[in-house]
Amino acid sequence: ELKVEQNPLFLSMQEGKNYTIYCNYSTTSDRLYWYRQDPGKSLESLFVLLSNGAVKQEGRLMASLDTKARLSTLHITAAVHDLSATYFCAVHQGAQKLVFGQGTRLTINP
Amino acid sequence: DAGVIQSPRHEVTEMGQEVTLRCKPISGHDYLFWYRQTMMRGLELLIYFNNNVPIDDSGMPEDRFSAKMPNASFSTLKIQPSEPRDSAVYFCASSWNLGKRIQYFGAGTRLSVL
């Protein structure tokens, strides 16, 4: 059974700092997704990582994938308050089924 | 496209009542998913459909839950009878089986069973 684990689960940081969220998964998969969820809202797709060594960046967020280590990272650069949200990674199991991590609740303080 | 549309957005009901949640996927998408999100259990996949056919319902918690997809533009998730432990946010998502296969989520239905 595929397991997806994120750490940390809670992260409080100051504006302007850098930090990384980690996502480990237990079995091989051909793709990994990162989603963002604001409180009381739906999930919004951020990145799709399709191959080993893939790196995607948008604004202050950068995601990478190491399929050999079964590890993805979401790096936040010079955090700003607007990035406060819960971030989920999700891994394909089979053709379409997604298994989600527990989520990392990120709070960025002024 | 308007995205995945779910209704109602909020539902408050009493234990034992029947609850029906509705979902309209993005036009052209051939996969539809129902998820449940709670603080304790996180985001759980309940069931998913491909071309209106249920493919995997192993996440449906028990026989009180049922889901249908009578056509490509409509799906329902029914709970009968409802119980307080069913209180959660229920999300519907849809995707296309080509390309990046991103799942697009609806706004969710927040269900409270009293």
C-alpha cells in the first residue's frame, strides 16, 4: 500500500525566511503533485512533477522530485504572508488514483 | 469553463436523515473522484469513476454510502442514514486521462450531521 508522508506537519515562520517541506512516499510512482489549500477553501494545483530530477518554480515556490529517493521537496524562498496555507503532496497509485500526504500547515508571520 | 461545481455548499441535517451531494465535473473530463476531508483522517478517496463507470469504491466507508454517475456531467454521493461521524467536507474532483492528469477540485460541501 502506498504511503505518503509529509514533514513537518506544522510550520510557523517569519516573512523573509526560507524553508523546505518534505514529501516521502513508499512505492514507485510516475508523477507527484503539489496542491495548496487555503482555510475553508478547495485544493488548488500548484505543480506536477513527471520525472526524476524534475524541478518546477513559480514565484517564491520551487518543487523538485527525486524518484530514486522517493522524495519531493517544496522550497519556499523569502516567505511572504500570502503563502500561508496548507500544502499537500500527492502521488499516483496506478493510473489515476491519488494518495495524499497529511498536509503541512504553513503560517507566515510578519 | 466554470470548473467543478458542487452543491450544496453547506448541509446541516439530523442523524438518520438522507443526504445527497451533487457534482458537475469539468466538461470533457473522463474521471470523477469523491473525497472526504476531516481533521482526524485527512483527505480520503471514497470512490472514482471513469467514463461514468465506478472503478474503485474501496474507500467507501460502509453500505450507508453510495455514489452514482448517470451521465458524463453529473454525479451524486448519497448517505443514508446519516450519522454524526459523517460530518466532514466532501470534495468532488475531475481529471482528463491524458497529459498531466491533474485533478481539479470543486469548492466542497461542508456536511454537519447533528
